[in-house]
Amino acid sequence: MFKPFTKQFNVIKTLCLTIFSISLLGCGEPETQVATPAPAVSVYKVNTEEIGSYREFVARTEASREANLRARVEGELLERHFKEGALVEKGQVLLKIDPAEYQAALASAKADLNSKESGEDNAKRNLKRAKELIEDGYISQSDFDRLTTEESQARAAVKSATAAVEKAQLNLDYTTIIAPFTGRIGKVNYNVGNVVGPNSDALATLTLTDPMYVSFQVEESLYVSYLQSHQKTKKADDVQLNISIRLPNNSEYPHTGVLDFADTTIEQGMGTVELRAVFDNPNGIILPGLFVTLIAESKQKEKMALIPQVAVQEGQQGKFVLVVDEQNTVKQRHVVLGRRINAMWVVEEGLEAGEMVIIEGLQKVKPGIEVNGVEKSVDGVTGTISAQNSSIIKTIAAS
């Protein structure tokens, strides 16, 4: 009566024994664990260069010469002999005002001068005869005095008429406006056909942009220190500063400048003094009115570490880099940075020459892990990273 149940129980027993045997066989040999390879990163070997101390200042460019061309006589503007924005030469005719009125005034003044000169000649002759006659007693002293006065008045009238001619000639000359110096001329404010005069605004503005001035403000304490350190400096070449500028597009201007002016007073309320540097501008790259960054760097230099900007990270405690030590272990190193030079950053504290900083693969490493570092080179100007003909740094696998 219990046979069916006994048979079913034997089947289940056999199945459990089989599963248990398979489990024992599987646990007989331990699994082999595969070691994870160290992540590969690109590293840069820190080097040093001769770099001087420096300061940056916000500066503004100014034309070294500027002239507002104005009408000094009134009349209709007849001619324009230049293109706006063009380079004009000193003495070049730029604008012409209708000269007809002033030509007539000059002719009238010359005619009046001729008349006055004739009157002077006549007065001189009369006085000469009077001198001969008064000695013989043929004329009275009062008549002689009268003739002397007439001659003096005629001579004065000639001088007055001569001055009138000169003024008329000057007014006629003013109808032709010429360039007082070589430079670039800006937008014209009055077109041909307009009536202009001494009360009109500037007709156009002429500027000299080569050389170009760059003005900036310096704190009074820094300026006093500068004066103290340059007391014996006599020539501009003796100043122990390299002056350069960075343009608004963040590019370095290729020409260096020279300090040529310092204001004689401190600006009240600001505690600053205005200084000015002069730069050659042969290609006209610098325009008046630009905001630029002026960099003053000491000619006395010292060796300082340089690292690519891509190696620098920033956290709550400031800027830091990841360094790979001799055991290929990543370490975090806080650094004090100075100026940026193109794609590189000057390190004032925190790194030494020869150390390796990670420049690629930063997102896959953290302090304390081991890495496989490959040394690469970096273009100091563009920041381009490229392979270097050097072997892979000693790794865990090679040790």
C-alpha cells in the first residue's frame, strides 16, 4: 500500500545526491583571478626656465599724435582729396573751401597797399624837399613839422596795409587744409557742399599710430619702489624691465615697449600715478582706444618650473596637480602658480624639476593608485601634446 510513495522518495533522494556530488566537484578547485592592469596616463616631465618677476596692468592705447582738422575760415566745402581711413602724407592736400571771397579780399588788400605805398613815396619826397628849404628859411617850422607828420603817417599806413595783405593771404591759405603730419585720417564729418567755419565741429581727425602710446595706472607704493630701484638710471636702455602687451584677443604683441613718461603727481583719492609706454606699430595692429594688458617683467631672472595648463586642477583648497612618483603611484600635490606664458604656467611653489605630472587620463585616476605613465612633450605655445621618443616610464609590469 506504501510502495508508490517509497518509489517516489527514492527518486528524489537520488537526484539530491547527484546535485551534491556536482557541487563538491565544482568546489574542489579555486577560481583563478585575473589582475587588472594599471591605467595608462600621459605624463610631462617638469622643466625649468629663466623667468623674471612680473606684474600685469590694465592699459589703454593712445595715438602718439592726434589732430582735429578744423575750418579756420567760413565757406562752402568744395573738394575732398582722401579716402576715409587711409594713410595720408605730411603736406598732402585734404580739403578745400571755396576761395573766391578770400581771393577778392586779397586783391583788394594788395591794391590798398599799392595806394599806401604811393602815398608814402610822395610824403618822403615832400619831406626831403622841406629839409632843403627850411635850412634856407623858405618854409616855416610848422610846415616842416606837418610834412614830417604826414611822412610818418604814410609809413604807418603802409605797414597797416601790409598786415592786411598778409591777413588776406593767410585767410586764403586757410581755404586749403593740408595734413600737418603723416598718419591715418578718420571719418569725415562734413561732406562736399556743406558750409563750414570756425564754429563748426572737426572736419576729420588725423592720428599718428606708429609709434603708439599705452597708458596705465600704477599704485603709489609700487611706483615709489620703482623710483628707488632706478635712481641711477639715465637712459631708457638701462631700465631693468621688459615691457610687453597682450592684445584683447589674448595674443602676445610681437614688439616690446619702452617707458617714456610718468605723471608728476599722484591722483588724489586713487593713490595711483599714470605711466606711459611707447610701442612700435609698423603694421597698424594696435588701434587707439584698445584695452590691453601691459606686462612689466624684470630683466633679472631666476629658474622657475613650468607645467602645461592642462595639468592643473582646482579644488576647495586651491589649485593642484597629480604627480607620478618613482613607484608609479599617483599623488596629489598643491601648487602655488604665478604667471601664464602661452600654454604653460609658472610654478612658484610645490614642484621641482624632473617630477612627472599627469596631463592626459586625469579622469580615470585618483591619488594612491598605480599607473602606467607614458612621457609626452607639450608645445609651449599652442599646448599641443605629442608623443616623445622616450621609453615608457618604469611600470608595475616591468618591475
